[in-house]
Amino acid sequence: MFSGITSFAWWIMAGAALAVICLMLLSKRAGVSPEAAQWTAVLALPLGVWGGHLLYGALLANLEVTIYGFSFLFQPWMGGFMLYGALLGAAAGAWIAAKCLKKTKELPALLDCLAVSLLLLIAVIRLAEPFDTPDGYGQGYGIAMEEMTVLPLPLKTLLCYVIDPEYMDEWYLAVFALEAIWALFAAVQAMRGLRRRAPGQTALLALILYAAGQLFFEFLRRDFTVNWRFVRLSQLISAILLAVLLLFATLRKRVAGKRAVRSWIGLLLGTGVIIAMEFADEKPLILSDEMKIFFPHWFTYALLLLSSILMGRIVWRAVSGSPRDAAR
């Protein structure tokens, strides 16, 4: 009965169980009614799965729908997901639960608890990426890495991944492990100040941390990614999301005057650096026929990491501020 199920599916089920437990515990601490938390758990998981598949199918409609037909969009069991769609579907589940139970005042706090729970689920999903096929071929890997046998086992497990088990000497950067660590870090950071922040701000912090991480980690990946021209769609969505949040903060007067100008310049500068690094990591800077500058990977990675941190910090400071200190 279960012969065709890979270990990836069991990882996902374990992560979902962990997320539900976390949601119930946090909702109790946050003063959310048990009914709202329970119905959110019931609705968020299936809507999250379908939302992730729907976004993936919509972005690749010209490919997947041509092959499988329009019904592919409504068949999540056929595979293909984008986590931003899953996050949106899970949030829709929380909204439906609060609306039907007439507890819309609890929705911001409910979203806070759900955001932390989803980050834990994402951490488990990322760790499970190498087990998504029966033959052991995984995803979420980066550039080839040499001389990995000299590293101690814990560090090698964190940094390296063998794409093909038959070729144990071919090591690649384990981006999936780094993404899992970041999701876990984001969950801890969001959970730490859950009681101190205003309802809804923890969900925003979790979203900003996730988006900033996607800007960096998607750049590291060398396996299949969903692209729009030369830009990875996950990066594009992350940048647009951060810009929308900053725009919201600007319109709500949470940032104003010189601070608003500095925030937008910083966000646009970070976006420009990320775009530039997409080219710099693949093509040399040609100054003349005789002079070409090849940027090492560590240089492009460092600039991209700093840009991602800068953009996330700018947006978080904007959305978490108050109109009273908007121009400071």
C-alpha cells in the first residue's frame, strides 16, 4: 500500500504534525480561542497544499497545462509547488476560520501563531528535499565543492550533498540545509517577541525574514528553479513583497520624510545589487579585450547576503515603527 511513497512524504507529515502542535500551544499563549486554532489547523494544511500547487501551475501554465491539461491546476498530487502560494493558502485558512467563527478580532494573533508554525514546517520540508524521489536524487543544491572529504562529518553534512549516490566523490553545496537552518532561526526570532509585539507584527516579521532568506538562498541554488527570463521567480516575488510592505508603511505614515527616502533608496540599492550579482556570478566584467574581471563566488555571495539583510532590516523597521517616530 505504501510502497510507492518516498520518505519525503513521511517527513512532510511529521512536519505538519509539528506545525499543528506548535499552533495549538502558541494560540493558547496568545489568547486565541481553541476553536479558531483548531479550524485553522484543519483548513490551513489542505489550502496551503493547494495554494502552493496552484501558484506553481499558474506560473508555469504554458508548460504544465499544455502537457497535462487545465485540470493540472486542481491536482496537487501531481507535484509542483511554490511555498509562497502555500503561505497564502494557509493564511486564507486562518481568515476563513476567524470569519466563520465570528472571531475576526483574533485574526492578527492567529496569523502570528500560524506564521511561527509554518516556519517550522518549512524547516522540515527543506531538510526533506534530498528524499523527494525514490532513487535518492534530491534538490536544493548549489555549486560543486571539491576536497570535501577533509572536512569533519558535522560540517560536511551541513555544507555538502551528493546528488547521485553512485558518485560519492561529487559534492555540492547543500542549500536545502542552509534554508532549513534559516527557517528555524526565523521561527525562533518570531517566537521570542510574540507577547511583546502588537498582534499581527510577528506574522509580518516571519514573512520578512522568509522573503529576505529567499533572496539569498535562491541565488545559491543550481538545480531546477522556476525562472522568469534571468530572474528566479521566488526572488522576484520576495523583492515585490518587500516593496509592497514598504509601500504600505509609507502610505500609513510609519516612515516619512528623509527616513522614507533613505528606506526606498536602500531597498532599490539592494535590489540592484542582487540583479547585478546574477550577472557577475556567471559572466566576467569586461573592461577591454585584454582585461576581464572574474568575480569569485564568495564575493558575489557576500554582497548578496549583505543586500538581503539590508532589505529585510529596512522593511522590518518600517512596518514595525509607529507614526510618531516615522521621520526620525
